[in-house]
Amino acid sequence: MAGASLQRSMVAEFVGTFLLIFFGCGAVHAAVLTGAQSGLWQVAIVWGVAIMLAIYTVGAVSGAHINPAMTIASAVWREFPKSHVLPYIGAQLAGAFIAAAALFILFEPHITAKEASKGVVRGQPGSEMTAMCYGEYYPAPGVLGAGDGPYSPEVHVELKSRMSQGRAFLAEVLGTMILAFVVFAVTDGRNVGSPASGTAPVFIGLTVSALISVIAPLTQACFNPARDFGPRIFASLAGWGAIAWPGFSDLGWLTVYIIAPIVGAVLGGGLYDLAIRPAHPEAVPE
């Protein structure tokens, strides 16, 4: 990263985030629309592999933040240039948006067929069952499209009662805090207990997979504002409209999927740098 220009770093962040969303949200598309995945872990491990691939392919150029929350945490705790924060975030959002568009082109017939089989109209209540392939919802609305019967408004009402905005916010803060804590730990040159050289992306990916396995049923496990906001913007333009913005009146999409991950990443990075890192010998080169 040291010798890379800001422009090349932005291209790397764009490509890395594209790979993350294409594979990760692609697995969600396949699971929701075709039943290709059997169980949450299969989707979770694809997200983990996507993170590994993104880091291995572009990490040497940009650091592979591929996540605005990690970019901001790096600026707070790791002297990442503050002038690079907005360009990085812009590249990440663009990569996520284009990946969502590519997935829509590939899967649109399956989306239409799913909505027709459930008797829902895109952009109307119930179409969260397909919009969840892009932006995220709390709680995860997969149950709306389960089974062979049509969409049931009663199930929708009952589902919404299961998760408050405050609880969803806490889930995203905790999940991203754990992720950032692990990222800071396994990439710290002073940490003699960190993974062998070149293997940190594997452990970061597995951490994401484990977190998804726990938190996805609650909030779909965001931990990354670009992962949510880029595809959500695309979905709002592709026919889902206001349905793409859950809790628009109380800004749930903003608090849970943008603010919470940023808060969690800053807390997780700070927890490592303030409580754990000082115990490591400073002489170890980073």
C-alpha cells in the first residue's frame, strides 16, 4: 500500500468491494431465489471466502478495507490518512452498487418468478422477501418467502414484532466490534501470536462467517455500510422503492446499518489498541 497512489488504491477498493458483494450477495440471491444453499452456514462461508479473495487480490495495494467502518476505524486508531477516508468510502460504495447491478441482471428472472409465486408486487409490502438480496432488514425476512404458499401479511406483522431498532443496533455494534478487534489483532506486526504471514485474510474471513452464523437471523449481519447502502440504493432504483428503506420514518436503515457498524468498528479497534496492543513488544516490526 505504501507505494500505491490514491487513485490506484481507490480502484483496488472498488474491485475488492465488488468481489465481496458479488460473491456474498450472490450467495444470498442463490439461497433466497433458487434454494441453492441448504442452511445459513453455506451462505456464511461464501461471505468468508469472498472476504479472503478480496483481501488477497487487492490488499497489497489499498489495504483491502472494503468497508467504510474499517476505513474510519483505521483513520481513528492506525493513522490512516484522513484525506483518504472519503475517496475510499466512495470507491467502496461504487463497487457495491455495481456488483448489485450485475447480480440483478443475472437473477432478475428468478426474482420475478419468486414474487409471482408468492403473489407479491415489487415495491409493495411483502417484497422484502426479494429486496433482502440487496439491502438488509431486521429481523431477516426470509420467512416471508418460505414454503409453497402465498405471502401472508399476518406473518409479516408477527415478524416485525421480533426485533426492535435498539436491539438491532446493539447486534450490529457488537458484531462489527468483534470483527474490528480481530482484524486489528491478526494484522498487528507487534502481535507475536498473530497467524503466520499471509494467512490473516483466512482468519478474518472465518470471523465474518462465524458472526453471520450468529447474527444473520437477527439483522442479516451487515457489519459494513457499503455492503448495505450500495445495494440498497440500487434496489430502490430497480423497482423496490420505499420497501428498500426499512424503517424509513425512524431511520432504521441509517442507525442499524450505517451508524452501528461505524460505532462498532471504532470501539473494536480501540479495544484492541488500548487494552491489548500495549502488552505486545514494540520491537517487533510491523
